Amino acid sequence: MTFNAPLNANDRKDLINRGFSRRNLGKIAAMVTAGASMPFYNESALAQLSKVDNVPADAVMINSNENPLGPCTEAKEAAMKIVSQGGRYLYGETDKVAKIMSEQEGVKVSYVRVYPGSSAPLHQAVLAFTSPEKPLVMADPGYEAGGRAAAFIGSKVIKVPLTADYKHDVKEMLKQGGPNAGLFYICNPNNPTGTLTPKSEIEWLVANKPKGSIVMVDEAYTHISTAPFNTDLVAQDKDVISLRTFSKIYGMAGLRAGAAIARPDLLDKLGGWGAGMLPITGMAAASASLLQKNLIPERRKLIGQVRVDTLEFLEKHKFKVVPSESNCFMVDVKQPGNNIVTAMRKEKVYIGRVWPAWPTYVRVTVGTADEMKKFQAAFLKVMA
Ligand SMILES: Cc1ncc(COP(=O)(O)O)c(C=O)c1O
């Protein structure tokens, strides 16, 4: 049973008690060995599902919600400066990120756990709080990573359609999740739609959810929108986990940094599945980014302008678009979305994927103004 090696006898007993079969244990062990962020799946892996090979060097890459601006100048300088110390375990760099975040977010430092991005804590939360009897409850269409991780290990997944105005249907999520719901996953703004769920509705879910279940709010894109964060619920010691990543507004998808913000007892449940030394380049860049006062409002404005211009263009040409507040949006192509994804690639414009729940919609990431001009020209051509 070497495959199960990372799970000790207590882990195995606990998992069997939670309703996992012995067959599931091997998969869980594989997930734990991989630091809970195996092939399943982060945004880039999901974008690759439709196999992006041999991308031309001059292609427009608006397929995986990256930030074309990349890290800010101060972050780049901090990362480069620390490279020469790369032979050291500088744990203090991680502590620095946690301290700055805790001050900025109004929570104790023990409530912040830093990760190399937010995929790992997302998967770890699935491991910690779901099982065959305790479902993951999420929106449809929604960010698939948690659902895929849950399905992989044998946990139950319940997908609840967004409301007609593209919010998480929290009442229906509560109803369908039932008394044994394990983890409610709310992504705000939602990936792929870029639409918001009002904070009052997230608060309603937190107040009404069954005892013992957890509400995880994925705030990967919140800085880009006008939505409030939910760290105040964490500070009030609710059963809430806020997930943060530096991959989006901070432009650090390749440099890697992120965090889970939650009560220490919840963080302990995540952390039991593995942690370790984090890359000091990512940590130094994260600290430097957090300290730039104008970065968020400037980038929010810039991304917002390009998004508004692009959506206006599409509406002017009579396409149906979903009103987004994020760095991605969905447009109805009135035919199987993958036809258009493929046709756009021939024009050297790589757009995002298609969700089975909305087969005629494609997701498009907001790139630079120049990239979106190329997108517009290619889109009109392939849709003609
Ligand atoms: C909603 C959402 N959550 C989490 C992530 C995880 O990203 P990362 O691991 O780069 O932090 C992504 C990536 O695109 C995302 O879209």
C-alpha cells in the first residue's frame, strides 16, 4: 500500500468514517502527495483541457484569465533582488506576507495562511470538508476546480444553476445541499460569468447553513470588481473561508502566491494535508505588491475600461453578452461554443473554454486594449 503512504492509520480511519471507500483512499493519497494541487485542476490546466499546443509567438492569449500587465514594477524588483538568496529557507518572507495581509484585512495573523496560489487551499478544503455523504455545493456554470477535485476523490458534488440574473442561487444551494452539506463554494465575481452575488445573500447563506458546514468564498477576482470582501465574516469567527490569489489583479499567476483566510481551527483542517517552504520570489513579490497603494484602483480602472469597451462593441454588433464585473466575460455564439474557440485559434486568438451548462457560450478573458482589438476583428470574422 505504498500509494497510501501519505495517509497514516488515523487519517485512513477518519476518511473511512466519513464514508470514503477504500478505493477512494488511493486517490486521496495521490492528491495529498501532490500537495493537494494535482492535475485537477487549476485555471491553466483547465484551459489546456482543450489542448493548446504550438501556440504561435504572436498569438493573443485570452484563454485563462491571466493579467497581461504581469507583476508591478516593485514586485519584479523584489523578486529579482531576492533570487541570490534562493539557497536559503527564508520562512520570514512568508511570515511577512501573512503579517501585511492580516493588517490590511483586519484579522489576526493566525487567521492568514499563505500558499503558492489559491488552488491548493481550494483542493484542501474539498479534502477536509466534503465526502460521499457531505457534498460540495457549487454554482453552474462555476469554476470547475473544486468540483473536479471532489469527483476525483469520490465526494458528492451538487451543481446549482445560477439565477436568471446570474447570481449564486443561495436559497436553492441551501435546499439542495440538505442537512449534510459539507462545503458551499461561492466564487464572487463568479468564474466564468464575471457576475456578482450580493454580500447580503452570502451572509444569509452563512446564517442559515447547516451546523458544521463551511462557506468558502473564492475572492480571486474581487479586487477587479466593486464587490466587498467577506473577511469581516471571518473576523467574526463564522464558518467562512476566504480564498485569495495573487494570480489575477497582481499579475502573478506564474510567480505564485495566495492565501486562505479563516479561523485557525479551520486553517488547521486544511493545513494537515501538507504545506512547506514557499518560493521566496513569489513571497517577496507578494509583499511588495500589497504595499503599493495605487495598484488595485489603477488596475481595476484599466481592466474595467477595456472590459466596458469590449462589451459595448459586442452589444453594438448585436451579440448577447453576460454583464461582467471581472476580467472575463461570456458571449453567446448561438452554436456549439467549441466551433468558435477552434475558429478563433486559426486567427491566432486563443479564447477560453465552454461550460457544458451553457454550450453556446464562450468565456473570454479581458486582455490589453490592443489584444481586445485583435479579438474584436477575429470574432467578427469567424462569426460572419
Ligand atoms: C475562481 C478561481 N479560483 C482559484 C483560482 C486559482 O488560481 P491560482 O492557483 O493561480 O491562485 C483561479 C484561477 O484562475 C480561479 O479562477
